[in-house]
Amino acid sequence: MLEKPKIRQVLDILKETYGHTGTALKFRSPFQLLVSTMLAAQSTDKQVNKITRDLYRDYPDPQSFLKLSVEELEEKIKSIGLYRNKARNILATARMLVEKYGGKVPQTREELVKLPGVGRKTANVVLSVGFNHDAIAVDTHVFRVSNRIGLAKASTPEKTEQQLMENIPREEWSAAHHWLIWHGRQICKAQNPRCEICPLRDYCEYYRQVAGNGQEGTS
């Protein structure tokens, strides 16, 4: 893992490079963000946005979602991976929100993770993006990038989240989540990372290992 001074330098570079970024998901309420984040698991934000553009026009809130049967929702989201499970969980979540929370999305992690199909990552996205709470959501990009660079050295998303919370100032948690995602999408890809153009390669532990073996990533 990188030492604190280098972590600060890495964060400054990420901020300079991706400071303007945010979530690519399109939504108009915490509920829509919650649904979009649930849909995005093992899919892409681009594909989710294609589906939710019409879905949220016709069904903007949990009350209107409950007009749909599971089969009807499955039909509307069938281009998304795991759509059958997601349809059941989304409708069960909508029902729980209406019955227990008056149609509002709760603002604590403890309550969010009790919703059907909502795990810690999804809860953190909603807290961070939907409610501007300090949180770090560890998706596949954040997990890969932070462990490659040396911002964390962990074998699970949960341990990675804990280490990032220790290594990143609290006021930067939410922003750093987006910086790491965009860096993973644009440069530090799962396959063939673009190390040759990476602004972090002088700090990156992965690059030092790869460069030492003469296996620099390609575009």
C-alpha cells in the first residue's frame, strides 16, 4: 500500500483529471437512483439509461411501480442482466418503501441494506449521490483501481472500502468514488490497462510490477 504522502499526491492527480465527473446514471429522485443502481449490477450505466428513460416517464415513483406485475417489469428490463431477479427485488423494494417509509427512500445504510436486493455498494451509492452523505461505494472499478494503485490492499470490497475510508479524507470519499470509477473506465481497464498514458503510473504499484516484467499495458 502507498504511504500517506503518495496517497495525497495520487488523490490530487485524480481530482485534477476527473474532478468534473459524477455518476453516469440518469435519475430525478433518490428512488430512481436506487432502482438504476440495482439495475446496473452486471450491466452498464449506458444500457440502464436506455431502459429507464421510458420506465421513469411512465412509472416515476414506488407507488406507480406497484401497478406493474413482475412479468410486466421483466418485459421492460429484459435487456439487462439478471432481469428476473432484479424485477422481483425492485417491486419488493417499492412495496416496502410504500408500506414502511411512506414512499420515501431511507437515508441510513442500516435501513437501505434491509431493502430487497440492496447491498452495501448500492446503499453507499444512494447515500453518496442521492443524499450527499459521505460514503465510498466499492464497485468492480473502484475495487480494481484502488488495489492496483495501492490506495488499498484488500481481497474483498468490504475490506477495500474500510481501507479507502482510512486513506482518503472523509470530505473526499464521495468524489473519490467517482474519480476511481472514471479512471477504471478510461484508463485502468480490467483487460489491457492503458498504463502508457496513465497519469498515475509513477505512483502505481501495479505499473511497477508490470513494467518490471516488460508487460506494460496497451491501449
